[in-house]
Amino acid sequence: MEMHIGADRVAATQNALTRLVAGFDNAWEDEDEPPDLAAHLPAETRLRRTALIELIKVDLQHRWREATKGKRLADYRAQFPELDIAPLPPDLIYEEITARSRSGDLELDLTEYEHDFATQMAQIADQLGTGDHTAENFRTTVLADATASNALDTIAPGATVDDFDLLILLGQGAFARVFLARQRSMQRLVAVKVSRDRGSEPQTLAQLDHEHVVRVFDQRQIEAQHLKLMYMQYVPGGTLLGVLRKVRSTPIAQRTGQLLLDAVDAAVSSGGVLTPQPSSTRADIAKLSWSETVAWLGSRLATALDYANRAGVLHRDIKPANVLLTVDGQPKLADFNISFSAHIPGASPVAYFGGSLAYMSPEQLEACHPTIPTTAADLDTRSDLYALAVVLWELLTGRLPFVDELGIGESDTSLTRMIELRRQPLDARLEATVPADCPQILRHALLTCLSPNRDDRYASGADLAQHLELTLDRTARDLVDPPSRSVRGRLRMRPMPVVTLSSAIGQLLGGLYLSAHNTRLLDLELSVDGRLQLQRLALLVAAIGYPVGIGLLLYWCRLVFLVPNGLRRGQHYDEQTLAKARADTLAVSDRIAIVAFSGWAVALVVFLIKLHEIADLSGTLLINLIASHLVAAAVAVVYTYFPVTFFVLRWYYPGLVAAGHSSPGEAVQLHRLARRSRVYLGIAASVPLFGVAAGVAFLNPIQQQTVIASIVALCVGGLFAFVGALRVFYTLESDLHALDRIVNPQTRR
């Protein structure tokens, strides 16, 4: 629970500051003389300086309405020494400038501020996107607008605001309230958000039309009260914050997809407007494990972020409270209040910057830090993906992935420690909080998004969504990211020894059959010297042919071995190289088969030439020897093909897919590989039959009696080998279908 205190304290601090500011503003209105600012300061040391800064802003505005009561920052610094324990924030300096400007102070000289507060004035200029420091170009950045705060306090269920009858309070924060309302003109239920008149959320959201983004209809201005009213699609299933509360109160073993539905039903029932109804989506969710449920939610939110990013919109405030849920449990991203759209003319990213500290990426926290040059304009979608991963980690484990100190972000030092913590890899002790049944691919996806270096994260929401979707495909996810303690997990991306052994076994089986059949026949026909010459020739062919064949395969399939070795060592490859390695991997079995069969064919020609030199064999015997040689070659090729294909598809290719983007052409290759596997299976089934036919055809009874043992061995061995090949074939078909779903997202829909 300690890991959640930081985020809760931030919200509590904001609410406390709002109450203090509103109270101080009321004191100004109720008294004839300026109220004693010191009397309104909180006793808590950790909150005192922050509250002091906010109260000074209100005090400045009231005092400079009457020039005779005007007060300068130097006066406040003399009265409150704690102001000087750290540099004054730019917005406080900005507030004095705007207060003096509105009062018409003729002595206002910005060069004075540039001299005394050079750093802060530079930050203010950057925030406004201009180097012009004239007073009329400044816009207020005050945290607590007292007029708006007071107005918010008066708005409650039962009231009518503009065209809306407010029915139920759905949620509230320091700066906004959300109500379920009935829109009179349209006679429909909507969600109405009443907030301070700042930001460009409606303009931003109006660009977005996505099934997992809350649809905003329009906005209204309440100018007299400095408020903005925005009405949007009503999403009745509560938020992920409600789900998170239920997660923390539920033992790990009891967390399933039903937990999400229970949280949704509780939220829907509390509204008293709708009743949850059975649906196929709810039935599917109920069957999921909790890890799969988290992945299901995350993949949909990742697609929403990808869509928004392609529309030129960043969110910058991903947190559980900003993810709404439908009655069916579908997530919808809301509250783009601090988002920045590159398509809104004149919009400045810093002007809309903010967020919840506990969920921010390290680069976003740096943009919050007054002494670090990073700005909101430097952020991209990878920052949003980082925040989404924090939310998903918290849902998965019930805890935030970082242990921040109490009072996070309440000082520059605290903010610095938060950044330092996130610039380090995730603590192994926190990784251990992941449930034991969590699929490796989900764990890998979250850790990738939480990488300290944003270049190591997924480049887009689509990439993250694809990996999270694989978590729901149990066959595919184990291929891409096998359990670490499994044999495949330990030997992943290390196919060389297994492939080499598989190739050797096929060659050995073919050689044993050929030796048992042809050697015995030739023993009847050749002299001792002739047999010795053939043996020496066989050794010479093997000594030359195998190294040549292996060398050719190593060159032809070099990426099949070099790329995974480099990936294991942390090396990065471009997409073109990864695509070539994947294509070579899908072709490696055929290449081994081509080289092996070619080697057997060359060996056959060499032996026939030698036999012609040392013996005068009958034509029928030569035909039998050739047929048997081809059967042996088929045995060597077929029983090499299946194990090699099995191992590279399971132990190598999925790892290459995880390392880069797949292409539609790979789906075609997979389909062709499936068809070729059926052809090889047919050959495997035919080997015993052809072996019998080739073994006894064109032979006299004595010759047939000589090779009968090899024929029986071929039939029995071929039968068992075919059963094994058939089992491998069925596994291959399942793997190929799963891999097709991985490389071709359309297949999963």
C-alpha cells in the first residue's frame, strides 16, 4: 500500500491547496483590510512553501486592484524567508507581472525582472513560445483561480447549468467536476465536465473518433464564473481507479476477468440508470485470467494512443482515473485536458502540460523540473506508452512499479529523486511482484515500455498493442516468449546445435539404409579389391562432400545463425536485416533439403562412374541400386526436414518476430511452408512402400534374400518414423497457424 500513498498524496495536496486558496480569497472579500496571509498558512512543513506561493498569487491579484495596497515579491521574501530556500517558480513571478500590468502600474519594467530573475524569465518566454516580454503577451498560469474555485463549489447535483440538468456527481478533483446530466434540447444522457476555463481539451478530442476514446460532443463557456462546460458520451462503468481498488482488496489467486466485470457492475448499479446485460464480450472477459484481462485492456488503450498519435495528439495524463469503462468492460480514454495537438493553430505544448507524477515517464518529469532543459515539446508517444505501462503494472500487481518517497514532487529535490529512480532499470524485487501465472510476453511488453531510455521502448502504440494481443493467444504467446524455465526458454535463439543434430540424424538414417541394402548386393558382385575401392571412394566423397555442403549451407543460411547470436549479445539490427533473417529462417529447411538431395545425387553419379570402371553389372541391378539410392536420399531429406522445421519455427523464428516488424510477405511464406510440409509428409508415408518396391524389383531370388533384412528394417523403421513425422506435422500446423496470427494481425480479428 505504501506505493500508492504518493499518488494519493498528490491529489490530497491539490485539494488542500484549493481549499486554502478559496478560504484566503473569501477572507479578502469579507474583510475591509487585507487579511493576514501568515494566519492562513498550514502547519505542515512539507506543504507550507507550496501553499505560501499559491496564497501570494491571490494576495497579489487583490492588492494590485488598488495600487495603494500593491506589494512586491521582495516584500514577501523579507516577510517569509522560506521563499528563498529554492528559486522562486516562474509562475509566481509571472503572477506579479500580470497583477501589476492589470492595475496599470506605470513603473512596470520587465528589464528589472530579466535582471533579477533571468532563468525564470527565459522559462516564461519559452512557455509562451515567444521572445517578446511585453506584459500584454503574458497569460495567467495561476494554480488556483479563486473565482473559478468558488464557482465549482456551488455546482452540485440538482442544479441546471446551461442546457443541462445535473443528475449525479460522477467524479471530482481539485479543478473539475463530472456529472451525469440530461441534455434538455436533445433529451439524452451525457457526461458533463465543469472545469476552469483553460486548456484545449474539446478542440483536441473533437479530432478523435475512435472506439476506445471518449467521444466529446461540444463545449460551452460560463464566462462570468471563469468556467468551461464540456459535454461528452456517457460511459457508465466507472474507471480503472475503481477496478484498481477492487484489485487491492482481492487475493491474487481470486483475480480473474470476472473482477473487472464486478467493478463495472458496481459502478453501473451505483448510477441507477442502467442495468448490466449479458453479452458475448462479457462472457469472453469472464473466461480470462487476470493477466490476460490486463493485456486485453492494455491492447485497446494502446490502439487508442496510436490513433491519437497519428492524429497529432498526445495525452500526457494517462492514469487509472482517466480510463472509463463501458457496461461491457471496454476501456475508453478520457481527459485530454493537458494534451497538445499539433493541428490546433497557435497551440503550445507547454501551455497544456501537466499530469500525475506517479505515472509520468522520466522525460516528462524532467519537463516538470524547473532546472532541467527538457520541455513538453520534447515528448512523444513513447512517454504516453510509459504511463500506460505504469497503469497496467499497477493493475497487474496492485502496486506501482516505483517506490517513491512521501510527498512526491513537492520540492525540486523530491522531483529529482523521482527522475533518478526512473532512470534506473526496474528493481528486481519489484519485478518479483508480478503474478506467477503472468505470461512472459506480457511481462516483457511492460518492461519494454518502462525502459529508462525511450529509444528502447516500443515506437508506437500499434507495436505495444500487437504484443499485448499475443498475450491472449496462448499458443502464439508461448512461441514468441516461452516460459523462462522451459527448454525452449533456455535454448531460445540457439538453434545451431539442434539443427545440426537433426540434419545429421537424417543423413545417418539414409546412410544406414543404403549401407544395409546396396553394400550387401555389391558384395555379391564385386571382388575384394573392388569393394575396397568403393569404400575408399565413399570416405573420399564424405570427406569432401560434407564439408562443402556444410560450408554452402552456412553461407546460404548465415543470417539464420548470426542474427540471433547478435541479438543475444544485445546487438541491434535494422528492419531490412531482421526481415531477411526471418525469410531465411522460413526457408532453411528447404535449403537443407536441396543441398542434401543434391549431395546424394552427386554421390550417386560418382559411384555409378566408379562402378562402371571396376565392374560389369547388369542393367537390372543398376536400376535397383539407383532406386535404393534415391530412397535413401528421400529418407535423409524427409527426416531432416521435419525436425529442422520444428526447431527453427519454435526456437528461432518467433524470437526474430519479437525483435522487429513482420511483413505481409511472411504470412505468404508461412502458408507455402504449410503446403510444403504436407508434401514432405506424403513422401514420408511413401518411403516404406517405395522402399519395398525398389528393394526387390529387378533382383533374382538370391539377391532378394540378401536384402530382405534391410527391407524389413526400412518398413518397420519407416512406419515408426512416419508416426513421429505425423505428430511433428500436426504440431507444425498448430505453430504455423499461431505464427500466422502473429505476423498477420488481420488473422486475429
